[in-house]
Amino acid sequence: MTKELICICCPMGCGLTVEMNGSEVVSVTGNTCKRGDDYARQELTAPMRTVTTTVRTADGVSIPVKTKEPVPKDRIFDCVKDIKAANVTLPVRVGDVIAANVAGTGIDAVAARSV
Ligand code: SF4
């Protein structure tokens, strides 16, 4: 089975062709660099995404938040739920942990901007 993907790791957006044998990646072509190969293998076996969202302080101030690292794609909803439930008080500095170990992924969600 062949799958077509666009690499999202840089603005070049290389078109990737991935040969699969069931759920196993056999080969990746079309990538200009190793990152494209890594991306295709990850995307087709265990896709990951950085979560970006916002959380409101008790004063109603909106704080942009993102996960420090990508989390499994199928855990995004749970991560957003944990982040939205965080109790945040001002001031907040960029990089402050807003929710630790979101959805049990081992990844922290941090403030993306100082407020
Ligand atoms: S394969 Fe390499 S050059 Fe092509 S889009 Fe991905 S990161 Fe960029």
C-alpha cells in the first residue's frame, strides 16, 4: 500500500511517498532531508502534535498555552481539557508551567506569552 503525505517540518513542504506493509513503513521517498523520513515514519505509526490553546485566569484574562513537546495525537482532547482546568493566577511569564504532565503524557503545558 502507498500513502502520500506532505512533510510539515519546514516551509519546503516536500511531497512524501510512503510504502507500507500493513502498519509497517517499508520506505519513504520524496524527502529532501532525514527529517522528512522521520516525520513520515512517526506520522504513519504514532502521530504527534504540539497542542496550542488558551486558559483563562480567575480575572478572565486569556493566556496562550502550548505543550513543551508534541503529544500523541489521540490525546489532544484530554490535554486541552487538563489545560483548561488549570488554576492560573497573574502574573504569568513565558515558559511558566501551566499544567504539569498533561493527560498523563509526561509533557508539561507552558505559557506561550508573558501576561
Ligand atoms: S523533507 Fe526536509 S526539506 Fe522537505 S519539507 Fe521535510 S524538513 Fe523540509
